[in-house]
Amino acid sequence: MRSNNDSKQFSDVAIPQEAFDWYDEYAHGDIDRRTFLKRLATLGVVGLSLSAVSGALIPNYALAEQVSFNDADIKANYVEFDSPEGYGKGRGYLVGPTGVSAEKPAPAVLVAHENRGLNPYIEDVARRLAKAGYVAFAPDALYSLGGYPGNDDEGRAMQKTLDRSKIEADFAAAAQMLTTHELTTDKLGMVGFCFGGYLTNQLAAMLPETINAAVPYYGTPPQMPAANIKAPLQLHFAGLDKRVNGYWPEYEVALKAAHIDYSAFIYPYVNHGFHNDSTGRYDEESAELAWQRTLTFFKRHLS
């Protein structure tokens, strides 16, 4: 098990918390790669090389596959959808149980990626949901630019050039597509991570009649009034994530004032991105607990 305390173990060397904080700044565009690596070089921890630190923090997607794309229990393909209010056309990864059909539909879950496009980790999350009995759909916000480019640095730079309102419209169109798909019931959940956590909060407010259950992981509040939300929320936060957690008190006040059904979980001593098992920020114990809570929540509200 990989876990956080004040620092994280990687290759038997403790990585200081500062490195994780700087990576969060880098991943969210507050500093560039050169500045990030320059800061890492200042740590000067005995036995800790720059390559070891960067290798622990930058995703290695070979580690992220929990459910094989060849798994006999699921079937997957890439599907296009119309998005007239967004970028015209969208595309995403659609995966469901092998037994699902028009005669035997399943509840659907929309999966929202981080700020770098539809990477292998998010595709694996979709497969995990399919293994649990859902029709999962993970759109790629970068489709209008050619799709996820194969590495997060380039994907992050590409997504930064897009209009956020059009990304939101693309995901809203994907949600509407899912509700009318022949393989799905009339129940739709949504889960998202980082930027996708924001999208999950935002779509819950944008589409209150469409989203039946929403699970944002370390996502910032919606830009629309929280009072619009009708779906129950289950929110997950990393204890060391000062940036996102700073928004939570005001958001919670708004949820309470609007009498929204919500539950919030803060996992101590873990970093933003703790569910992403492709990087050194991953915390297995917290990630597994959060995921089991997510599946229980969806089962309660989407069955």
C-alpha cells in the first residue's frame, strides 16, 4: 500500500510534502514545468534524485489499469454525440456490462476527467463502473482539438486553450445523450475528478432534472447557484488539498441553506489526486474507501 503522512514513500525515499504542493501548482497551471523542476532541485534531500521525484509525481498510466479493456464482463467502444451548444461534436468512451441490452438496460454514469483530457486512468474508472453494473460514458473535452494527445503535459496545455463554457456544454450534451441511450435506464449519475469534480458540481446545478446523483472528487463549487441542485451529492476531499478545501466552507453553507442532500468526506494526510493510481499522490486506503462509498451511493440513488 502507498500512503501519505507528512511525506510519501517512493523507492524507499521520503518525498517532502512541498514536492506534492508544487506539483499541484504545476498541474493546475499556476507554475510551468521548468519552475516546477527548478523547485524540486532545491529540495536537496539525501538519496532523493530529481528523476525519482518527478517519476513519482508525473503519471505512469501502466499502473492505472485495474480493469482490462479485454475483460470479458464488459464491452466498450468510442461514441460520437452532437453538441450544438458546445464544440459541435463530442466523443467519448462508452463501456457497460456485457449483459446490458435494450431489453435489459442499466443505470448510467457520466465520468468527467481532470484538466488534461481523457487519459487512461479515466478510461479505467469507466471500466470499473461497468464492472459494477453501470453504463459509463467518459467524454474527451479535447476531441475538438484531435483528442487526448497521449501525454498529460500536452493535454493540459490543449485543454487550457478551450472555452470552459463550451466544455460544460459538451458534457451536458453527453448527459442528455446518455439519458436517451437504448442501453440505459432513466437514472443518471455523475462522477468527476479535479476539473471533473468541478464539472460534476456544475452539471448538478445546470441539469437538475437530469442528474440523479453526483460525486465530485476534490472539485471546486459550481459557477451556478447551489440552490439549483436537486440531486444528492457525495463529496470527497483530500486533507492536504488547501487550494480546493478553501472553497468548501462557503459551498457547504450554500448547500445547507438550499437544503441539499449531501455528505462530505475529508481524507486526512492525503493529497489532491489521491484517487489517481498512476502517480505518487495515490493513497490506496483512502482511494478504495472513497470508491466503495461512491458505489454504495450510486446503488442507493440509481437503482
